[in-house]
Amino acid sequence: MAGIDGTTAVSDARTGNMIFEPILEEGIFRFDCSADDRNAAFPSFSFVDPKVRETPIMSIHKVPSYIPTFECVMGQQIVNIELPPGTAFYGTGEVSGQLERTGKRILTWNTDAWGYGPGTTSLYQSHPWVLAVLPSGETLGVLADTAHRCEIDLRQEGSIKFISRQSYPVVTFGPFPSPIDVLVSLSHAIGTVFMPPKWSLGYHQCRWSYVPDARVREIARTFREKKIPCDVIWMDIDYMNGFRCFTFNKERFPDPKSLVEELHQSGFKAIWMLDPGIKYEKGYFAYDSGSEADVWVQTADGRPYIGDVWPGPCVFPDFTQSKARSWWSNLVKDFIFNGVDGIWNDMNEPAIFKTVTKTMPESNIHRGDPEFGGCQNHSYYHNVYGMLMARSTYEGMELANGNKRPFVLTRAGFVGSQRYAATWTGDNLSTWEHLHMSIPMVLQLGLSGQPLTGPDIGGFAGNATPRMFGRWMGIGSLFPFCRAHSEADTNDHEPWSFGEECEEVCRLALERRYRLLQHIYTLFYLAHTRGTPVVAPIFFADPKDTELRKLENSFLLGPILVYASSTHHDEELGTVQHHLPRGIWLSFDFDDSHPDLPALYLRGGSIIPVGPLYQHVGQANLSDDLTLLIALDENGKAEGFIFEDEGDGYEYSQGGFLLTTYIAEFQSSIVTVQVSKTEGNWRRPKRRLHVRVLLGKGAMLDAWGSDGEIIQLAMPSETDVSSLVSASEEKYRSRLESAKRIPDVETVSGHKGVELSRTPVVLKSVDWELKVVPWIGGRILSMDHIPSGTQWLHSRVEINGYEEYSGSEYRSAGCTEEYSVIVQDLEQEGESESLMLEGDIGGGLVMERHLSLPKDNSKVFRIDSGIVARGVGAGSGGFSRLVCLRVHPMFTLLNPTESYVSFTSINGSKHELWPESGEQVFEGDLRPKGEWMLVDRYLGLGLVNRFNIDQVHKCMVHWGDRAVNLELWSEERPVSKESPLKISHEYEVQKIT
């Protein structure tokens, strides 16, 4: 096993086919570069039992279908698997952007990625896992079993490439006949999702923050008064005393236990946040007890590491040590006695303020348990820190009450996190793009072994519009984890905050969820016991149909197809042709269809349970009427399951449950419905059974009986069926036409994130895609380099990104004004696309900006900017106030510790500026000689910025949180109509040796 400093770089490269051995069960193979590499590999964090990965099965003599090749050079292990052309790639964990991953590149490094975009390469979790669907529909799963930073390169068709520090094994699953078979096999290795308490599958309402406790009571009361279903209210970080974990603010939350008791009486649960950062403060009980137990992460010289987060200077538990996990678990146990129902672990990448990397130094030391790899630096344990924290929290909740199932939500995670916690897709934006992206993001996590996930409905940052929020709720209400959450200083984001039309859509959406909650709960029982997915891409219904593989505006909830065609602002339910898989798919609703809600279909051959409508899970009763919704297949048959237990606790693991298999069969004009099989020790409750057979277009055939008895329905004649279908179709059409539409308001006043919902202008060439927001400073939001799959710039709408100022002071006039689009041409002579903007900055001055993508050189894009006098009065002699054109781009650092700025000055001196150098200014002969480069040594790429040196008076480099500014400043002087200030420059990405 490698020591604390990891493997040493060697000059001699090794290449070849990997050696293999079967492990765990048939169809699973472990691959290593050599026997020595197998022995040198670190233990597995992914496997539920790490010893299984180390134990070959000698009775299996099959040879794997695909054997990876490897190259080991300079301490890096590069693994490549070649698959047939036409193979589609999925998985890769928590990733933004498209569902089908061909052409993408991911870096597994848990990162606080506030406001991420579709091209962001590292988010909050790491899953070095690829699900490859072959052209035949057969599916192969590939896991690079390493916790180190790992590159997953899918840019070449049919090729999977992993790059990480040697030595690590690669484990393949399959090929198996279907993707579900692969996910089930994967679950045998990494474990299944914990069995969630039933209440956690209801609707959750959250905000940063609901304070004081009176506001929490008001939110709970409003839900009940408006009869909008909800089960959980969340407390963000402001409930604490000065952000100290395990404490309560005595003014805002003087009696948390009484508050929770009141919430419980109204049918609500309460979830509270805990971060890993413990305030560095003697006299604070958590700091004192942790110091006494010696549980803190250490610096390279053996002192407790101190980093800034919300409380200020903090120390951090070393969850790689059993004594630290035990210490934390006992604090959690005591915390639970305040009436805490669930715990939210945030900031556990771990996120650190005031540092370029946004996390702790990789040289920090973790004194890990021997079974984890022992004492190692932070680069080894970084990606599993969040998972180990979630595990410690989960175990603390178990200590507090062994008769209740823990519920933990974690932001950071790794392969295997699903054993301890749910997750969400992080700090998203209130934009249509993020609404659309939430579907593939939830699906990818499910395809990577984490089924209990969902987005912040409505978007975390910015202000959702009424229609956006309503449509997001329509889709999000059918995700596995269903929670709305919003950032401080944004408008209210409760279901009733957007007008009565949006409120009604939210009510309808959440009533759908609660009617289907028994079905969702059953899916989670199957996921927990069998490893099957809860939601899946639509192609799972027919893996051989290649046309389904890129559809990302719909998903499967078990046998239910949720067709969310309205994920874009200009789309409406019914306006987009639904591409359904082969077979029978019958539409249905609950007399609740609405233009802003998704369409629902049930697959032929399926039976699902539908429950009565209630406001929270606690209202459900086993003796309530049960409805079965039935869709017969081509052979007139159907089958389905319903799992029932107490909804909490562990009696189900001892047989205290009822799992019923219902079947239906159509013969001789009669549909017979009956129980075919039961599992568990529970007796069937005495209740009425309502059977509804779908006929098409929402039409149904109804019958009542007693659950457990045979129920028969006489099928009408074809003519009568046709009449029923036509009547139902007309009723559906009439309902859509009479529905109260959510107003199409796309500008929302508010604080942070104002007008995020407006659509950016997109400029695109062969090599570049730029997104520009004219209405706030003409800001460039993103710079995506298409050939390398890198996003050099990504920002929030109202700050950062590419800005320009009219003065030497930070954020002077020019960066927030609304710009007008003067010219937008898709193609001009000599240019493939261009955009001309201008904004009035007062005093008779205008900022001009011309962005162009040259046709003769697609590798670059150009920006010509200027401050021009348009209406300067004669009384000033035709000259303006003193101005300076300051170009201020904030570039994203994908690999902060491997990034630097390089240039040669006018005087010939050479410079390499690393993040530790802070802010530096270069004037006179020290200015770069017309170009400088932002280098990412890990990627082997450089972003070159060329500029007209005669226009640039000085250059400045400023390093920030995982970002760097490369600023160009003009001289500072008044301007006239005849003497504007100009800066012309361009960007190009180059490969670096």
C-alpha cells in the first residue's frame, strides 16, 4: 500500500492489457494493471464490504467481454475501455448538463459549486462510475474504485477513459441484458439505499432561513389553512447561536423542543442543519470536547487545521477516525433529544471560505483508520469526507432512537453514500435551464446508485417566476426527494407566494404526489431490498430503442411515465409530440390535468396503488380504501406490488410488513383482479378495494370489492369502449381549456438574483459557446470551449463572469446597467456570429461592446470594447468626466492547485503567477507583451488572452475563491467624441505540453 505521500512519479511508462479476476458474483470482474498494482491498491470506500473486492471467486472461469488497457506514467494510471460505436454513456454521478454523456469530461473532486452551469466539471459529489448502454441494449457498468481525484473522459465515441493516481482497480459489471440488471448487480457491491421513513417521501419546505420560530409556525399554519400537502419544515443555519453547531439561538429559537412538539401536533416533522466546521473557541462545548478527544483534521506539521466558514475560524472533525465518528455521533444523539426529526449535513465537501481551492489544503493530514488506508493527506480522503460525516450523523441518530429510521440529507457524497443519506443537486439557479437540467441530474444520480435525490424546486439562487415555479413543482413533485428551497435575500418561494394560479398548480401537483405516495414508498422498498431504481430514463422501458436514449424531458417512476414536455418557457403540455416507448402506454390523471403539469402514462402490464388524498403522511390509515390502477398489456395481463408497514422503525426487517402482488387478467370479456402472492407477517387490513382499469385517453372502468377477494369487471363492447374514450378525451380537452393559467411573467422584482429567468443571448461557433445577459451589464455568463469540453468562465447573473467598468474602482458604472442589443447577426461577412451591445453609463457616456466569432479562425473569439462620448455638454469643452475602461473577467479554476498565469513582459522578463501570489499589478515595461495565459497544468490546457498593448495601460491578476481575474485597464482620462477609450482583445484555448 502506498504511504502518506502517495505514489512517486516514475519516468518509465508501462502499458498493456489489465489483468482480471472475478469477484462477488458472476459477471463482475476486477481489473488491475499488474499483480503488484493489485497489492498496492488502497482499500475500497465504495464497496459495502471492502473485503469482497479483494476476494476472487475461483469457481468462475469466464473471460470478460471487454478488457481495459492501461498506461502508467509519472504516477498517473490511465485506463481505457473501447466499446462498440453507438454506445451511449450515462451515470458519472452528480453532473450537470445533458443526460447522454458522450462528449463530456468530468473531474471527481467534491466542490462547493454555487450556481453551477451545464458545463461545470466538478460538483458536490464524486461517482467515478459509467453506465454504458451498447447498441444492442445490453449494458455494462464500469467503476474506477478510487477516492482520489479522477478524470472521466467520454469525449471519444465508444471510449471510456479514467485518469487518476496509481494504483487503483477498475471493476466492471456485465454486460447484462438490461441497465436494470447492471444497477442491481452494482447494488450487491456498493449496497442499496437506506430504507427511508415514509414521512420523508412527503413534501419538504425549506428556506435560508425561516427565523424566528414564529415564522416557522406561520409557514406550518399556512400549509394547513390552504390545504396544501406538506410533511416537513427545515431549519437552515440561522437557528444556531452564532453558527455554532449543536446550539440554538436563545432569541430566535428559545424553546426548540416546544416548537417541534407543536409541529408534530400539526403533522409536521422538523429537520435541522449541521455543518462540519466547529467554531475555534475555548469554552464552546463542541470545541472543548473535540479538542480533548483529539479529533481534528491536522495541518502537515501536526497542528489542528483552522479554516474560515460561517462561524469564522473553525476546526474540522477527522471523520476518517473511528474515535472522531463516535464523538460526533454522541453529539448528534444528544442533539436529537431536542425533538430533531432529521439532520441536514451541508458544507461537507468540505467547503472553506477565503481560499482559492474552496476547500482545505491537500497537504492536511487525516489519521484514518487502518481499514480506510491509515494516515493519509487530504487529497486521499477529500472525496469521502462528506460520506463519512453523513455516516457519523446517521449512526448518531441510530444511537438516539433505535426504533426510528434516521433521515440524513448530505450535500457532499461518494459512491456508497446512499447507505446513509439522501442528497440533493446543490445550489441551483432559478432559471429555465436549471429547471430542465434537474431531470437529467436526478436521473444520473439514480443511475449511479443514489436514488433518493431531487433538486431545490424553484431554484435556490434568484427569483423564480410564477410559471417557472409552478412547472418546476409539477415535475419536482414526482421526483424521489421533493423539497423547495431558496436563498436568503430572494423573494418568498412557498407555493402560495406566486399568485392564486400558481398556488393551485402547486396544490394539484402535491396532491398527485400524495395519491402516489404508497407507490413511491413501494419503489423505495424494492430499491432498498433489490437495488432497482426509483426513477429511470425513459429508455429503460426499451433499451434497444436508440431514439429514446437522449430524451431528457421525461422519466419513469416505476411503470409510470412522467412526460414533462414543458421544461422550457415556450413549451406547453400538449404542444410537444410525446415520443413513447414501444408497447402500450395509457394516459391517466386524477381529474387534475393542467397546461402546467406533466402528462402521466401507465405502462401496459402494470398495476399501481393509489391512495386517498391527505395533507400529511400521519393522516394515512391502513384501513383506508385502496385503489388499484391497472393497465393491461397486449396479452390482457397486468401485475403490480404494494408494500405496507408502519412507515418507520425496523419491524419490516423482522417480517413486520405486508408485500402484496396483485394480478389482473382479461378473458372472455371479463377482467379478473386478485392477490397472487403475499410476503410478510402482517395480516391484510379490512378495507374496500377500488379497481380502475385504464381504457385509453384517461377513460377507466371501475369496480369495488374487498381487498383480498377476487374482483371481476365486465369489459364493455368495443363500441362502448370507444365512446368512453372519446368522452374522456373531450373532458380532458375541456379541462385544459378552462384551467386557470399561470401568468407568463418573466421579470420579477426582488433582491439577489433579480431577473435570472430571462433568457441569455447565445453566440456559438465550432469551438466556442458564449452566453450573454444584456439586461445586467452586458455580462458574459459562460465561456464554453467545445473541443476540450471545458468551461473557462461561469457565473451568476448579477455578479462576476465577464464584466467591464468605467472607472478604476471595483464595480463602477458599466457592470450593472441594462445594455441594448444594437446588432445581433447569426452570420456576417468574415464572422460566423456577432453581437453589438451598448449601455448608457451617465454623463453623456456609452459603453460599447462588440463580441465576434471570426469565420476565418474558429479557435478564437474577439471582444472590442470602448467608452464613447455621445452627449457630453459643450460647457465641459466636449470632454467627459475622468474614466477608465477596466476589463474584468473572472475565470473559473477547474484545478486551483494546478493553475497559474504565465507571460513574458515587454522587457523580456518571464513570469509565473500562482494562487499564493495574491494580487499583482503590472505597468510600464512589466506589462505582458500583448498576451498572457491562464494555464491548467492538470488539463494540459491554456487560455490565451491577446490584446492591443497600445490600448492597455496596466494589467492586474487577482486570485479569488476557485477563480482568478485577468484584468486589462486602459489609461484614465476624459473622453470626447473624437477620443474614445478602446480595448480590443481575444481568447483562444491551446494545448500545453
